[in-house]
Amino acid sequence: MYAGFTLIEILVVVGIIALLIAVLLPSLRRAREQAWAALCLANLKQQGVGFAAYGGDHKAYLPWVGSFRYSLMEGKYYLGFQPPESHDWAAVNGGLLYPRYVGSTPEVFYCPNNKAADINGPNGKATFLQRYRHPKHTDPQYQNSHNFPISPFGAYGYAIPAVEGKNPRDAGSRMYPEEVIRNFAPVPAAEYPYWRYLHDPAEPDPSFLGPFPQASRGRHAVHAFVSDGFFGGYQGYHLQSYNVLYSDFHARRVVDPGGRIGTAQLGPIRPWQYPGINDAKVYLVWDYFSRNH
């Protein structure tokens, strides 16, 4: 007589397997997240080594800031150049580390959790290498640098306080001197938003990230320099925390208190507008990162 399994026995086995999957999946998901967070942090540490070497070769001047802080290359038009040079591509932000200071593969610019800056996406690695290899408008394979949406983007926000086109300094607490964070506008209302944030006498809502009295803003022994993102879709979120590279080129994980930064889904502050202290949360986050070095 054939000794097969009864329907009840099969259902019991299926139930046990389903229970094991339900128990193990959260652990596996957390292990994957921990691995991605570790890879992201390693990317920032490698960039830190590159930035230190770059600063050593350029009299403590670090790479200039792009008009978009996640760009790896941009059209020179966006940096104020005039024709015909304005038609060419230029490396900006961390993109200036490639290849001399970070090696010949640009994977270091991509966080596995940042899906808006996917290494295999339309603005990812292949786009970066194409623009890098064909930056001149006279090159037959050149792509129009005035078309900003085809610019290559990385996963890490660079030097948020600095004015575009200016160079942060490898100078510890003086990473962002006055000449880097303001545009010296003729009237205060036209000044760069971060400068206005620093000098705004209003107090922000402390329920977001705590109190930030005016006298304490931007005053840090060690400044946040590069982060895996915290506004809009450009966000490499790891187990309710972010990875941050600092002005002394160490990198560490910073916890998002109560998930408030991620939940806020902050948008970028435009260079020509300052929305007020409670809408300048991008800068509050940067200060929060700096406080938690």
C-alpha cells in the first residue's frame, strides 16, 4: 500500500514553512539594510580620503559646489561661464574626485538605498561616464549640457551651506567661511538663504529637531560636509538614520529622531529665496548633523 502524505499533513508542513518565513523575513530585511548602510558609510569614508587628498593638492580648497548638490557634472552655463565655454560639461561636487582621488570606478558616489539616484538609472553611472569622457561641445558624442535633466547625479548631498560655484575649505571649523556662504548681495533680502538663516533672529519650532538659537547656528568645531541625503526623493535612509561625512573627514551614522527628518520630505531651498526659519528645515538638518558629529 502506498504511504503518501495526507492533506492535513501537507497543510501542517505548509503552515510551518509560512510561519518560519514570517519569523525570518524581518531579520533578513534588517540584515540587508545593515549591509547597505555599511556599504554607504564605506563610500563616504572613501570619499573622505579623496577629499583630504584633493584639499592637500589644492591649498585646502575643496571641490567647487554645483547648482544642484547631488550633481556629479553640470553644464558650465549653470556655473556662470560665458559662451563658448558655457556649453561644456564640468565636474562639480564629489564628481571632481573622479578618477584621481577615488579610483577608476564611480560606484563610490551611489548609495544602494537612494533609488532617486540609482547607479543604473537614467542619471547614473553610465550617464556620468559618458559626460566625463565627452565634456566638450565640439565632441561628436557630446550631449547638450544646457539640458539639466540629463546631468549625472550621485546619491550624496554636498556642502549644503555653500554658494554654488564656491569652494569649501579643508579647514576644520572654518570649512564654510563667510566668502563661501554668502553672495554679498546689495540688499539683505537678496542675500544667500543660508546666510539669512544664520542671521534670522526668529527661533525655529523646537519640536522638529530641538532648539536652534540664532547664536548657535552654523557654529561647530566639526561641520557636516556630505550626507546620503535628506530632502525630496534624494534620500538614502538606513534603519531610521543617515550617514554623514564631516569636515575632519570622519564619517558616522546619525539617528533621525522619531523619524522626523525622513517624514518631513524636505524640498531644496532655492538660491534666490528664503522662506523663513520654520521652512528652512534643510539648514536645521545640516546643523543637527553637525551637532551630532
